[in-house]
Amino acid sequence: MNLQYMRYAIEVEKAGSISKAAENLFMSQPNLSKAIKELETMIGVPLFNRTTKGVSSITEDGRVFIEYAQNILVQLENMKQHFQHSPAGKNSLRLSVPRASYISEAFASFVNELGSDDFSIKYYETSSFQAIENVSKNECDFGIIRYLTLYENTFLSLLQEKELEHRTILTSDGVIVMNAQNKLAGKPALRFLDLETMIEIVNDDFSMPRRADGDKESHVNKKRVYVYERGSQFDLLTHVPDAFMWVSPMPKDVLARNTLVQKQCPGKPFQDVLIVRKGHDFSDYERLFISRVEQLTRFGSVSRSQGKTE
């Protein structure tokens, strides 16, 4: 029997609803509903009573199943703890993320909270397509990808093809950053026409190696410099007055540290999406990092709805 399905059932019973349990498990509601139904078919009894509005309560058989499942998982955890001291059992984390300042800030906060135990962390800043490959091939435990809303259907199809589950953690308008000495820095908001003669700094965060039919990104600058790590992009933005870059909203301290200003320029809404392999069991390290990312999107550096720093 799939141990992950046991965890799903326990979470549904604890949360009292499929939707809340799916949110807690960082997975989509339809996938969780499907998993619970498969589990019920597997054991031959319904675990939850349902109404047209969803799960209403647990059945008597469901209570017995949950008790057995909890005991099994406790024993499994005890076994894992027994071998935790070995080098193979040390805490580890492998993740692929976009080159976003709010995510790197969350990562720094996460590292600061780690205890005195040994740990091993691999943190890759890479394109969305590389992140998808890294996660699907189990080279990373999970990833965060970024795509323009224009290309959402293409990315969702690719995630389905790779058998990856997803959850949106940020929806926002892209913003523009530029040197504080730029001639456009004083304008309250910018238009695409304002940017035509400027130099655009580009990384892979919004790239589209393949496009769905009819997807046409407009307003592509003729002067472009492609960079693939954040240090170079900040150097260029700081020292080239006519340069600009599309980014997710940046924390104020990052802007001040690099003598940059952030400007609104509607027209490039995007999403940052958490991706994992189907049935992935989140470790405590993974949950802590994700909570720090989501904490910033809700209360800290990034505003979900308006794309402003706070």
C-alpha cells in the first residue's frame, strides 16, 4: 500500500476538508481527491462521508484506518530516526529556483534558522525549464518555476507530461528595475514605448524555448544582454545607466544596496509556482524553506496582488 496515501488520508481527517488538506500538502485539490478515491478503492471501504460540497466527516471504517495508518507511520519514523546518525541520513536539501531576490532572501532566513546538526544544501538558480528537468529526474527535491501568465497553458501541459504536481505561490505584475540615475527614474510609471531605446538585461526566468500556437510576446527590445547569474545582472544595472530589467518585486534593502529604483510598467503578469514529483513527502527542511518563501509573499517583501515592495 502507498504510504503517501496514508499521509494524505491523515491530513484530510485532520484538516476536515479536501481543499484545506491539499493546501497543507502543497498539492492540487483534484490530485488529492483522486488519491483518496484510489485509496478507498484499494481497501474496499469509504473513508469519508461526502456531500455536494465535499468531505463532511470521517466514517467509522475511516477512523479505524487512520489509527492503523498513524501507527504504521510512527513506526516508520522511529526506524528513520534510528539511522539518522549515519552519514547517509544527514539533513539535505536540493532545490531549483528562479533568480528572484525575495526567494534568495527567504533562503538566507531559512539557513539562519537551521540548528547545529550537520546538513547539506544544493541551491540552484536556473531557468524554469531546467528546474522542471531537475525535479522530474530527481536531481532536485522540489523547485520553483516562473512563467508569464501568457504561457500558463504551455507550462501546465509540460508539468502534466512530466508527472509533476504544482501550486502557485505568487501571482504578480512584473516590474522594472533600473539605475537611480536613469533619465526615466523620476517617472511614476513607465510604458513599453519608454523602453525602446534602452538596454534590456535578460535572464532565463521569463524564457520560452517553445510556444503554444498563438502565443506572441510583444515589445521585445532590440538591445539585449543575456546574463545567467544575479551578480552580473546587478553589476550591469548599477554601472550601465541606460540598462533595465524585468523582475519580480524586489525588497527595498536590495534596491538601496544596488542604487536601483523599481518602476511599474503593466503588461507582464507572471506566476511563481512550486513543483514536486507526484507523491513527494516534504521533509521538515523543505517545509521550513517554503514557509519562509510564502511568508515573504504574504507579509514581507512581495505583494501578491499589486506587485509592490513593502
